[in-house]
Amino acid sequence: MEVLLGPAICGGCYEVPAAMRAEVDAQLPGSASRTRRGTPGLDVRAGLYHQLADLGVARIGGDPRCTLESRDLYSHRRDPRSGRQAGIIWIDPRR
């Protein structure tokens, strides 16, 4: 299995209440972070990476772009007007 984690808001930007950070980190260890402002944050990609690695997925890649910081990506937090995102999963029959 190979996983590519797409762009997401980074832990340095994703500010959440401390209780929410604790709740998410309890379910997705490794996702707790601090924002650049020093407030509680979440790094969902980091948590997913840890979860996948713990499950034995050896090939994990990721797009490092932050959806809040990168203007070429949609971010509801940056601009709440409509945008589009997608998730894709497929099985390569050649493998």
C-alpha cells in the first residue's frame, strides 16, 4: 500500500480550542501542535502519518503545502466563499 497525503492546513496555522486539540490527539496521536502564535493547534497530516506508519504502511508521501498559506489552494479559513476539494482512492490492478 502507498499513501499520498494531500495539501491541508498545517499545524502552525490550524488554531483550535485546547479541549478540541486534546480530544483529537487522543483519537489521532501525533496531531497535537502549537500554532505560530503559540496557541493550541492541530496538525492532522502529522497524526495521519503516525497512524499509517503504526499500521505498517511503508510508503507515505505528502504534499507539504498549507491550504491557508498557499493562495493557489482553496481554504475556507482564509476565504469562506465556495471552493472545491476532492479525495481519491484507487486500486491499481497492475500491482
